[in-house]
Amino acid sequence: MRRNIISRLATYMRREVGRKLNTPSYNIVTPGIVSPVRSVPSHITKPPYVTEGHERVQLSEPEIKTTGQIESMWNSCKLARHVMDKVAKSLKVGMTTDEIDVLVHNECVANNAYPSPLLYKGFPKSVCTSINNIHCHGIPDDRPLQDGDILNVDISVYYRGYHGDTSETFLIGNVDEAGRQLVKVGKECLQQGINVCKPGARFCDIGKAICKYANAQGFSVIPEITGHGIGSYFHGPPSIFHVDYETEESMAVMKPGMIFTIEPVICEGSDQFEKWSDKWTLASLDDSRSCQFEHTVLIVKSGVEIMTKWYYDDYGDI
């Protein structure tokens, strides 16, 4: 109870800072109108959960990829980055999240790839778009981007039998100082998690580093949103916790050839949330904002390589 009161007070203070700087306050997101599911041409190879109704994951521990599998992952991750770059250059006030979905869908198809989120456990769109008080898994709809929004775009592609996964949060128009600080720290939190990755490190070290850094900056981390192993399957072991949480799985050590995602959701208020009736969208209970950044990473003998790395960093002032 005391923790929630402190979190709400911190949220209130950040909003007041924004108002005193005469910067725009943000708008609370509510459900919009979702357009029909878009089709994918028959020549595009589709993942098993589309063709068979379920994922084909039969792993009890993290997979150590072969040289050929790693090369395939580089290709899928490079394409995911390409699609993200296309989105980044197109974002503007007034663009709807459904238009972002069209862009992602068409760019995947143009490159003979399947947009991984589409029909994954019933998800109706080709990308996740989460704005302001939406923590993650936001479904694109008819809501236009508004001046002062912070927008997360989560892109995954299935290319030649392998998934690539990345996520970024963007500043739309004139974002208040509190929102800009949130996004800055969110990006830094991802890097803190990546920095500890190397052979012999424990998976739980990632969450310890992220949580320590976020808390020191006055922010919280949502425990329930985890990273995951990835490859020919969309989600598999290991589960990557972004908080200080030790389990038998998270105490295991990293080995060369392992590939997984790190994708913390960093909040300016409470880490409590509710799931909308669409069964996907996670929204903050106190209407506070959050942001998320994600990379797919590969453990190598010398440490770690970012497979979905930023090739340039000119997305506004992030």
C-alpha cells in the first residue's frame, strides 16, 4: 500500500514538472476502432502457429544455435530493423496506429516475410503499438497520434523460418520533460541489461541490473513482462526477467550460441496494470506512462552482440 502511494506521488510530481515548464500534458489512451485482419499472400511462408494453430517449441532449456541458425537469425533481425527504420521515418502527429500497422504489414510482405504478431494466439494485427498509459501489446486502431504522445512500436518478423524481434519508443511532437526523461531512462535500462550479458553470466543478472538502474532514477519495472528465447519459434526458453527475481531457470548461465530478447517496460508510476477486454492490451492502473525498448541479442565467446542494433540514432531527441 505504501509503495503504491509513493508511486502515485512520484507520478503526480512528474506531471507537475511538465506543467510548470509549459509543456503539453499527455492524453490518456482508451480503446478505439480496430479494422479487419489483413491477409498475407499465399507465397509468404507462415509460422506454425498460423498453419497448425500452435507453436512448435519442444525445448526444456535455452537452445544453442548452430552457425547456420545464427546466420538465419541475423537475416531476420536485420529485416526487423529495416522495418523499424521505415516506421521511424514515417511517424508524425495525426498518423493513426492503424496506418502504422499497414506500413509494417506491407513492408514485411514486400520483403517476403510474415509479420510475426499477426494471428499469434489470436492477435489481430501485424505490430503492437502502445501509447502513453499503455504498457505493451497495444492493438493498432483508428486513434491518431497526438502532440506529446510517447509511442512504443514492437516489430517482429518471420523470415525464411526464423523470427527477429525489436521494439522502440518514440517521441511524438512536443513531449514534456518528464516523458522525455522516462524514454531516455528506458533506453538506458535496456543497455544496462545488455551490458551484463556474456558467457558464464546468469540470466537473473539482467533483471538485477535493469531494476537497480530504473529504481535509482525514480522509475519502476513491470515484473510480468519478460524477454524470451527466439529462433524458429517466436517464444521459447529462457524467460528473461527484468526485475530482481531468482528462479532455477533464471539462475542458469549464458553460453555462446544462445539468442534471446531483452525488453523491459519502465514506468513513471505504479507497476500495477489491468488487461483490457481485448485480452492483449495492458494499461496502467494509475494512468501513468511507460516505455519499452527491446533488442534480440546473441551470446558469443567475447561477450554479446546486438542482432537488432540501431544503425543510426536520429529518432528525435531520444
